Amino acid sequence: MLSKRLSALLVLLCCTGICSASQDWFDGMSDDLPDVPAAVQQLHHKMLEYKNANELDAAIDTSREIVDMLANRSQESLIRPLLNLALLQLAARKTGQAISNLQQCVELIETTEGVFSPQLIQPLFLLGTAQKITGDHDAAVAAFRRAQHVIHRHDGVYSFDQLDLIDQLTILNIAAGDLNGAGREQYFYLKINEAAFGNESLELIPALDKYAQYLKDVGRFQGSIAHYKRAITIIENNYGDKDIRLIEHLQGIADVRLYQQEALRYGLTWTVKNDSRSGLTFRAQQTGPRNYLLKNPERVRTSDGKKALERALGIISDDPESDITDHIRALVRLGDMYTITGDSKASDLYKQAFELMAGREDLEELNSDLFGLPTRIQPKNTHLLPIYTSVVADTYYADAELTVKPNGRTGNIRIIDSNIPHQERKTLKRMLFLYRYRPRMVDGELVPTDFGIHQLYYPVSSTTNTATSTTDTGSISTDSETSARL
């Protein structure tokens, strides 16, 4: 089971899944089929009309009719119609049928063009994608690797044409729990870009950002920051040290430190035992928890993150073309960082942001969004461990109340209704004590707020454990997350 700590990475990579991939291939679908009778060409045009109207079933039936009409002609004439049929079936989620047609397409190309023909790349990529959808990951890896090998033979080891394949192989490695393998793929992705653009090129920055994000998501925090700093250096060398293009990379450094602290503060601090009841386990390629971090979960170096956000705020403040909302959000973002790390300067930043919005009708909505109610700023998601006991309820839940103090910390924590065991109530109260909020403001002053947290749902397990370690710091996450209005 994939860890929730990898969810951001998986969303990033999987968002280019089968639907968008099919649409990309549709964009390249030709208006005509080569060397076919007029009647077949007419049917092909009809199929395109159905496809453009999103009438996929009709388009599939028409495409299948085309394949049948060409069955007795040359094998070459069947390749494109079979591929078109598979594309339509993939878009219609008829994945098994698509796999069969893609395998036939691959066999025809091998017979007519050879086993290293560049024409194999497209159907092999689609075949691997379809097999990944059905859960046949070994077959998917084989298809992607073979497509990559064909690319290497024709365009070199560092060909750009393999970048989509590398992302797919990364996803499959993560699914198999092989973070080392996934890391090698993403590192190779970066090296391809370095070979194409050089180590100091502005064109390298998107690949640096991508790799930094990956390293953050798998808990390689120092490596992530190092690659954000590489991007910053490139921008400084080309545009100077006050350029607004620096901001997202400076914010990236801060995000890494906050994510690292969240992994420790809200993971290890209440899941420190590895006993028969909890059954906590760690993936073989990752290190276990470090005792000094367990005892001192606040001990994460955040100074570089603070300095990065302070610098970003300075760049925005000095830029005459910056929007007031950019300035406000930069103040609030730095204030949030201070709140999370216990720095008393947070209140001054919040007040500065509030003053910039005071009396501005056009900023009333932003003011309400930022300071109308307490906003939980850490953790980003709630993490509740499964209840391990004899199953006596279909659902375990808890309702809680707490007070958000002007400094963003919580107090007066009360469990007002729940059916979880007594020990888990104590654990929940400890977790809620560690929450950090951006406090509510009234007339420019930070005020305490009584706040209700309703229906924190727990995953239930009577025999098996679903908690896994997900970073090299040993942080813990679970298979199920809560749905709470916090």
C-alpha cells in the first residue's frame, strides 16, 4: 500500500494518467489512413466525427469495422487502425480489449518493421500504461523498458523522448515500495536535462524543481533543499538577487523544512512504539526512528526556511510592480512559519497584513479568508492511527473542542464525544495539543477562539496493521486519513 506521505508525488505524476494520455494521442490522430480503399477512408472520417463528439462507443464500433475490412489486406495497413481502436478503448476504459489490440499491433510492427522499429514506441507506451491500470505492474515495466530501449538505440541514452516513460517507471517503483528505484529514475530524468541544457542553464530549472519536489516527498530533505538552491543560483546569475523568479524557489526551501517538521512532530511523537499491539513496521530501505528526534520533535533546523521566506518578502516589498495581495500573502506565509516554529514575531507580521487590508472593500474577502476563523497551518492533513482492538463498532470516531490561542497554539482540549478506547483519547489530545493555527483577528488584534473539531474518523483494524514508515526520518502515516472541518 502506498504511503500517504507520497501522495503529493503520486498526484503530480499520476495526473498525466490514461485519460490525458489518450487525449494527447487523439490530437495526433491523422485525418486520413494511408493506402486504403475509399470506403475505408470514409469510415475512418466517420469514426473521427464520433470521437470528436465524444461518442466513444460508436467510434469503437466504427473503428472495429475498419479493422475487419482490412483483415485480408497487407499487415502494414492494419497497424494504424488497430492503434486507433486501442486508443478509443483506452479512453472508454475498456482496458482489457485495448491491451489485446496493442499486443497485436506490436506483433505486426515486429513482423513488418523489425523488433527495434521506432514505430514500436507509441504502442509499447500505451501497452505499459494499460497494464499499469489493470495492476499488471511487471508487464507494464517490461513494456516501458522495451520502449525506452528502442529510444536509446535510435536517439541515444539521453534522449528527451523517454521522459514520460521515466515518470511512469517512477510510479511503478513507488507502487512496489522501491523508493531507491524511483529515485534512480528521477535522478536520470534530471541528468537527461543536464545533458541537454548544461548545469547552469535557465532551461534546467523545471527539472531541478521536479527533482527537488520528489526528494521532499520521499523524505530526502537535504537533497531537496540543495536542488532548490541550485535553481536559485542559476536565477541569480542570470537576473540578479532581487528577481521575482526567485520567490517560488525560496518558498520551496521553506516548504521542505515545514514538511520535515510535520513528519516528525505529527508522526513519530505519538507512534514511537514498535510493539505487538501497534505492529508498526518500516520499509527495509529506510532508516528507523532516531531517539533524539523522538524525544525532541521540535529539533528540526528551520532557520534556512525562515531566511528564505524573509528574503522572498523583501523581494516582493522592493518590487514596485508587485500586487498588494502578493505582499499580504508573503507576510502571512512568513507569519505562519513563525507560528509553527514558535517565533513571537508572527503576531507583528499578521498585524501588518491586516493593516494593509483595513478599509479596503476589494480585500474584504481575502481578509475573511485569512483571519475570519482560525486556520490550521500544521499539520496539513490529520493523521490518525488505526484502532487495534476487537471490532465492536463499524466506525470509531471522536468529537473534540479546543481553544486556539492568539499565538496559534491550542489549549482547553476536550473530547466531548467518542467511542474510541481511553488510551486513544489521551493520544488524540496529545496530537491536538501539537496542532498549530493561524489565529483569528478582530479589529487588528489576535484573539482566542473556541473551536470545534467534529467527526474525526479512525480507520479500524482488528488483526492487521496498515501504518508504515515513509521517510528517512522514520515518520509514520496511515492508509486512511480523516475528514474533518478543522
